[in-house]
Amino acid sequence: MYALGEQEPNKELLLYLVSKGGKKLRELTDHNGKKAEDYWTDDVKEYINLSTNTLPSLSDDIQCPIRFDTMFDVAIITRCCHRFCGKCISESYHRSGNNCPVCRMEFSFKDLKKDPLLTRFANAIQEEKDAKVLLEEEVKALR
């Protein structure tokens, strides 16, 4: 049985509803007061959970200001506290000199420290993004 009776759910409609309704989708009820969630199949529930349980405000904070994607192997410039991918800041240092790409404060390699806590957090966010992309690809394949 599908989420919408006997017919297969419209994946484009689900994508639209999630983009507009977010977590409020769980609060929707039909004319009898039954929650919309009670009609959903496991795959629809999984998709909605994955789509609504992301951390967009936090994921923006772990974006590398050099390559504009989730940071990897996070390094911090201790003089100004700006964070980057370790590889990105190293390449920037060798290519453009010893100024922070964000605030232009001068730094040396000894001012670069690894940030293992933020690295673990960034990895978790990236895994969530990868899972969402994989699920969206599966949804497209079902069409």
C-alpha cells in the first residue's frame, strides 16, 4: 500500500511538500482528524525524515570559505579563529601568501591547528548530505 491510497506516491509532489512544509507535514490531518503521517509508507517516512531533519543553519557554519562546500579535515588559524579545510588553507598559503583568506590577518604555519571536534561534526553533516542525495537519486529512479 502506498502513502496515498492504492496509487504510487508522486515523488515530485513529495519533494515540493517537504520544501514548503518541512516538519509541519507531521502536523497535517485529514477531515477525520487522522494524521497524514498515518498514511505514509516506510519509504515516504524515511524520505520526509531525511529531508526535514537536516541542519541547514549549522551546515552553513561548517562550509569552507575557500571552496564553498562542507569542510574536510578542518584547520583553524589560531590568530583569527577562522576555519578552513586543511588542504584548502595549505594550498592558499602556498599560492597566495600568509594572509587569512577571510580577514587578511597575517599568519604562519605554526598558527594552523587541526580541529578534530569540528571535523567529526562536518563529517556527520556530509554523511547526512550524501544520504539525502542518494535518496533523491533513488526517488528519481522510481519515476
